[in-house]
Amino acid sequence: MNAPEASVLRDTILAAKAAGLILAGLSSPQRQALLADLSAAFKDPQIQTAIIAGNRLDLDLAREAEQKGELASALVNRLSIDAKKIATLCDGLLQMSRAPEVVGQQLTNRLLDDNLVLKRITCPLGVLGVVFEARPDALVQITGLALKSGNAVILKGGKEALNTNRVLTVVIHNVLSAHNIDTRAVVLIEDREGVAELLKQNDLVDLMIARGSSQFVHYVRDNTSIPVMAHADGICHLYLHSDADSSKAERIAVDSKTSYPAACNTVETLLWDVNAAVAADAAINALLGANVQVRGCEATRARHPQILAATETDWDTEYGELIISVKQVANLDEALAHIARHGSRHTESIITQDQAAADRFLAEVDAACCFHNASTRFSDGYRFGLGAEVGISTDKLHARGPVGVEGLVTYRWLLSGNGQITTEYGEGKKSFLHKDL
């Protein structure tokens, strides 16, 4: 990116910052109307036709690249957007529209002294920079969450989704214009050079959200001083404890692996206790019946010799397709150790009827989402009732797991007095009341 182009991007981000102040100042009814109108726009049949046509162009190019071995099948699967996905997006936007307001909410109301009142009030972060994978529906979800939380957003999607993202952005801009909001509240960057320049804007951008491979997340972190929230690898495990119910193991394994193989919350490794062979057999047979390629350790292949042999690499692989690795473990301790070594701190699940074992698993697994007798696929902002998520953070600060609007606001302290000064307080002087009102 040359100097004039960099200057244009900086001017655009400055305009986004100003537009963000307008978003932050919207009343709750105005914000609700904005999101409801955005949902209605995406329901329009003509708009849906334009979106799907743009997506078809992206898919045609992606499939050509896939045939040449230049693009992974998992990425092509994520790229598709259809009427069903659009309907889910519309529902998510309506969820956000109807959800309680998160901007300007009072968290603390404390009387420090007579006529000296301290309040803690929620406020937007400001400008979000979001670089995400070739999943065009994520653009709509992220935009909705930014608008709900009063933040401007600079977006860069995967180049494979460029045509779809352009159409989606036009729809969003039209709705913003109808509400007299500068369209630069939502900016789409189209090239990698723009990302490099975005990462330099530490004085304007308040948070970078990086979604994608571990390698890409490291690139973002290594090239910016802006705080980064990471949505990286999704190496999720399903552990069949010695007291696992076979029917639950079967149903949950199939759903966790096959309902959307390209998703980051899809299970990649099935662990089974040495005393859970019956449940493991049920799960493995069900997975094979669902056309999943199973790769197993020696103990697993001894019971299922038709499957492929797993290698050490498999335990650290996010397949993103209908492949799963399976390993026998001696007990809960070994399962926890395996997850600690190979997991990505995304989502982990245990299948067991033993509540004590479940409680220990939930307490000790270091992951954003820990489940008991449930599919890993529940790890999702929409399913959690957040409307959507800007990403599933595998970090611990400042938000973790599916990040909805609550993860996109911070707070300010507001103090209202009547001429008080600090030297009036202390030993032998006035005392603070510190009374919560």
C-alpha cells in the first residue's frame, strides 16, 4: 500500500471513529430500529437473490482453486451462504434488536460522601478491527454486534468471499444511510495491504479481533500494538468416560462431528476410557455410518481394524472436514492430560453418568467452553442466546468463549460532587461513606 492509499485508509478510520460516537449516542429505541431494519433488509427476496448470486461467483472461483489443490475443502464449505443461513442471520439480528441495552448501563451507584456520587457506566470500546476467515455470514454477525454495542467496525474478510462481502456491505450501508448514520461506521477492507496498514493504527483502533489459523493470529499479534482478541484453532475433544451412556455417546459424537464439519466447534478427537469400550464402539460405528473417516490409536484399531492408523500429528490437527482421530486413555487423569497438551482451549465435552467425574472435568479443563453430555457444536453465540458472536475467544482477557455484545463494551467511572477535594479526607478528617445506593 503506497502513502496516498494509506492516508485514505487512515482518513476512513478517523471517519469511522466519528461515526462510532454517533452509534454510541443512539437511544435504545433507535438502536432496536436500526437492527430490526437490517434484519428486514436481509429478508427481502431481491436482496437475497443478489447475495446468493455474489456468493455463487465466489464459490465457482473457490471450487476451481480446490480442484487445483490451492484451497482446502473446509474453506470452501465455510464460504457458502444460502437462504437458510440468511434466515438464521435475520433471526440473530432480531435477537440482538430485542435484547437488553448494553450501552449506558449503570453498573455501580455509590455514595462516597454527602453530595459525592460515583457511578460506573458501560460504554463502547470505540473502533473494532476484525480480520476473519472466508465466512461471509460472519460479516453480518459481526456488524450486528458492533451496532448493538455502539462500536464502529473495520472489516477484512477472506479474499475468497470478496464478492459476497461486497454485496452484504452494500445492504448494510443502505440501512445505515436510511438511519442518517455515516456508512463509514462499517468499513470493508479488500486487500492484505489494507490489513497491514490497519494494524498500524493503534491510536485509532481500540481492539483487533483476529479469526483464523494459529499462524494468522500470530501474524496479527506480532505486527500490532493494538490489543488483540484471538479466535484461533478449534481442536475440540469429546471424552467418553468409563460411565458413558452408549446412546448419548453415539448421538453426541455424530452431531459434534457431522452437523457442520468446517466449524471451529466441531470435535476433532474422540477420547475413550479403557472401561468405555461399549460406548466407544457405538460412537465409532455411528461415525463410520455417517461417512466419517476415523483414524485410531492401536487400541482403537484392535477393536475396529478397518479404520486408518492415527499418527502423533493427528492429535494436533483441526481437520475441518469429515475426519476424526480416536484414542484410548486409561482414565480421567489421562484424558485431562491429553486435552491440556493438545487442546486449543476452545470447547471440550465429557460424556458420563457420573456427576463427580463431570464436575471434575468441568472444573479442571482449561477451555472457554466445557460441556457435560452435550455436543461441542453448542459452543456458539447464536445458540447461547447472544444473537451471534464476533468470534470464540480462546484467550482469557478480556472476554472468553463466544463473544457477544457484553465483550464489546467497557465502562467509565463518573463522579459528581459539590466542591469536595481529596485533602478533606483521611485520618482525623472526614471519612468516606462508601454506601451503595
